[in-house]
Amino acid sequence: MSFVSVFNELPLANLAQLARDATTVDVERALARSGHRSLSDFAALLSPAAAPFLEAMARESHALTVQHFGKAMRLFAPVYLSNECVNNCQYCGFSRDNPVLRTTLAVEQVMAEARHLVVEGFRNILLVAGEHPKFVSNGYLRDCVAALHTAGVPSISIEVGPLETEDYRPVVAAGCEGLVVYQETYNREVYREMHTAGPKKDFNWRLETAERGYAAGFRRLGIGALIGLGKWREEAIAVAAHAEYLLKKCWRAQLTVSLPRLRPAAGEFEPRHPMSDREMAQFVCALRLTFPHVGIVLSTRESPRLRDGLIPLGVTLMSAGSHTEPGGYTGAGSEKLHRTEHGKIVEVPAVPSEGEHCCATEQFVIADMRSAAEVAAKLRALGYEPVWKDWDPALSEKTPS
Amino acid sequence: MSENSSNLQIAGREFRSRLLLGTGKFASNELMRDAIAASGSEIVTVALRRADLSGQHDRFANILDFIDAKRVQLLPNTSGAMNADEAVRLAKLARAAGLGNWVKLEIHPDPHYLLPDPIETLKAAEVLVKEGFIVLPYINADPVLAKRLEDAGCATVMPLGSPIGSARGVETRAQIEIIIAQAGIPVVVDAGLGAPSHAAEAMELGADAVLINTAIAVAADPIRMARAFKAAVEAGRDAYEIGLAPRSREAQPTSPLTGFLER
């Protein structure tokens, strides 16, 4: 049995109603709970009725986070491998039909990007790519991971198109320990509407990805919903249900939950159900109060002001100084740039002249432009130790048989 | 420490302090260094996954630079290892990197509650002892496992008081009492001690030492809290060595039955 059958049986409508209509008494009961909080408690904590309790929630959330994770913040950075994609997703800059500049980095170019990040301090790298089996095969991923692993990057995760368990295994064996896959939206109807072409149309296949990855040996699993597609409280409840399931089923994996809000991107899709900053803080606190041990990830999608404010509330893993296009850190891959429309190459731009920086198109526009050093300095000023290395390659090496 | 208190002995080494310190969760490495000094601790554990084992002096993984290995016994720990193979590999790597042959063996496959795996811990302990390591295994408060690890040649056992970071105190008291009663090696109560009174309680029970991390690291003033734990550990040890008065349900007159003989 996978999460799909559990998901199909979830009383999502009831929980969503609770998240809308919870009373002050429901919220107080959820807050007063000693021990494990349920999905009903989580829904009550997300509700408008909980908004006046945000400061109290934040205090408990902060205390739980410090207790379990300390006054430390883990840092990571993404390396975009490729923005080629066979899917059409209405909200994504890499969408197949978008007329954007595309490229795929060769392994040595990935290494150049990683070396740039290592100099900045990063020891935890997330490899990201669009879904395109021709350009981003599991063999290519394995080679990228193996090269980084050999070069001494201790912690490597991937966020790529979902694969079969067997196809993940060589990537894990090469030293990759984290798998990130966002469901985007847990609302089947909205999902169908958003994903109009490509393998990503298969909702269930994507929903089972984390479990397939776990079976292949990934030690860290990251899930999340892209906030802005469906109603955010309903998405949050589904994410929480998914987290609850994975904590039991995939008990050896460190689970992280991400709360990415839609950002401007090529295609100019507008969020249908925006979530305010205040609601985002409420979401973070509700997650922490319900799942004291789960990692909460915050990317550079959010503004410096909001990121700094959310640090004490429950966040445990942050990216910094990020680029969301292949070659974004070093300009690597620009020699292979091409513009595509509806999946066909229509133009190969002239090679940029010296000093001109011409890169592939980004997935989305980031909001926190501060460098890694600036973010680290801010963390220290807030009383947090920036933790760059929290993993050793020796842990992920295969034992010689 | 009172002049009469005995010293802690582990693997032939003698320590005046019976307070071991963990180094995770501090707001800065500088604060961690100062807390170690304030605690008087002579044994300090460091997660190897946080440290630079490459020998290239990585300034982004320089936690070891803040620990004076001449003054304290460095106790690298294998936190992050999910099985015996990983723990053994990490310990060997640490030794090869010049971090010595003491190892706090931690194998917790569940990354959320960090509860130790007894089967893998015993397997790894057997290998590491044979390889010449001084092994201090972190375990659940399981008296039989503690004896098995002692038989395997471990230098101590380190049963948990309650889950790591939980601050719930010596919830495993009854089991720890058995472990202490049966142990032929030092017993270090590790994890879950959230208040100096918890540490004193463990010491009064006869634990040879305690290990504290979260309660000091995340305190509003880690240095003063380190001093508070130092005092509590010393008080608890003194009380244990002197012997506590037996507990009673009722008030006891000084000489209820035989007082007449004194008149």
C-alpha cells in the first residue's frame, strides 16, 4: 500500500472545513495538547480563528525548534543542471512550450558550478533539473553525483523528474543522499488543469515518488506543495498528511517540508490562491507544532525581511545566494544555448562576446538576492550558527563487499 | 569538586570532572568553547559529520578549532550513522584524520527521535574494540545490552535518561539503577537531562558521569548554565559517595523506641 490509497481515504473535506471554520475553542484545544498533535489539530492551527494566537504559536514553535535543532541553521544551494523539459506546467518557467533559452550542463560544468559554491562555503548541494529523459538521464545524474562526491561535496540531493526505484539506485550508490519532490498541488482537479502535457500529468506516480526514493536508499526526503495553485490551507493539510505517512512508512529518512510560494516566471502565471506573509508564518508554526522533528526549508523565493523573520519560528534549512538557471553561478553552458518553442529549437543565439553574460532562462525570479556570506552574517547577528557541513561523505559511501 | 570526591576513570585515564559535554546546537563556536571552559568538562564529544576529516583545514567546518584537545579528551561521535558499517567507517576515518581512538558510538537509524539501534551498536562495538578503539556506546537504558557491550570490551556504557533534546530527565530511572548495579565499567547517563536537578539525580543514583548538550547549548546563558550543571554534578556525586538518608513515608523521631536508655 502506498500513500495514494491513504490519500484517497483521507477526510480532506472535513479537515479543510475545520481549517476554514475552526472556533477559538478548537484552536485553544489544539494549542493545549500535550504530546502528539493530530491532523485535526493542525487544521485548527491553520484556521483564521488561530490568527490571533500567532504570537503564542510562534513562541512554542521557536522553543520546539531550538530544542530539537539548536541555535543552528543548515545552509544549502541549488545547482541547476538543465532547463530542458518535456512537461507543460502552466506555472513553471521551464515549461516545454515556453520560448526560453535552454541548456544542459556537462558534468565538468556542473563541477565548475559546484566549485564556485564550495568556495562560498556550501557543503550541501541540491541538483535541480527539468524533466527530460534524453538530457537528464539517471546515468547523467549518477555521473554528476559521483563527480561531486569525489570532489568532496559531502551532501548531495536531487530535485528532478520522478524515477523508478531501480533508476534511483545508481544515483544513491554514487553518493546522493537526498531526494526532493514537490507534489506542486495535492488537488487532483487543479493538478490536471496545471499539467497539460508530459509524464508529469500522472498525479499518482508523482505522489509515490518519495516512497520509491526511500526504497532506493535515499536518507533524506523532501516534500512540499507549490503555494498559489490550490487553496493554501487545503494544500497544507495534504502536505501534513503526506508527512505523517512518510514519518511512519519511511522511518529511517530525515523528512523536510518546503513551503515554496509561486514566484514570477516565464509564462507569467499568476497565483490563484495567494498566501500572505502572515499566513505563511502561521503555516510554519502549525507545521512545527505538529511535527517537532521535521526539517522546514526556506528558499530564496522569499524576501530578506520575511526570511529573517521566519528564522526563529521554525525554519531549519535555508538556501542562500541562489541561481535558478543552469550555469547561473559561472556562466557555464552558454556555448550550448538554444531557444525552443513548443519543444523545437528555433534559434541558436550568437555566442556572447567577452564580458557579456548570456545564460539560460531561470526557473523563477528569486526574491532574496543576498550573497551566502551576507546571509551567514545575518544568521550570526540573529544568534544562529550557520552550519555549512552537517554530513560526511564517509556516511554515504558504499561498503565494499 | 569537593576534595574528597573520587575521580572518574575511563580506559585507564583519570578525569576530575564527571560532566561530559556535547558540542551541537550552540549559537556559535565561540560560545561553545566558553561553555566547555565554564563546565570544567574534560571529555567533549563532537559529531564527525560536522567536522572536517579531509585534513585540509576547512574553515567552513572548523568546529574542532574551538576545542583544545590538549586540555580535554576529544570524543568523536558517529552521529548520522544508520548501521554498524557506517559507524565503523566513520570512526576509522576520524582516527586516520588524527582525532584519536576514542569514539562515542551512536547509531540511530531514526533521524527524528534519534533512538539508538541496539543490534547495530553491539555489532559495531565488537568490531571497533577489536580494531583498538576506546568505545563509549550510546544506548537505550537496557541492562542486558549494557552487559553485552561490557563483555564486548566497551570502556563505558551511555544509557539515555530520555530521548535526546527532550529535557525530560531520568525517565529510565528504574532501568538505569539496574545498569549501575550490574556494571563493571563506568555508566554515563546521556541524553534528555534538561535541568541541573536531573543531572544531580543521575549522579545520586550512582552514575559515574553524565553527558549534557542541549540544556546548556540552547540556554539563554550557556556559560552560566554550564556552571550550574558543573555544580549539580559535583553535588550529586558527593551525595552519592557520602550516602543519602533512606526515604520514609513518615516522620521519624530520632530515637523512637530506645530513647529511654539515654535518660
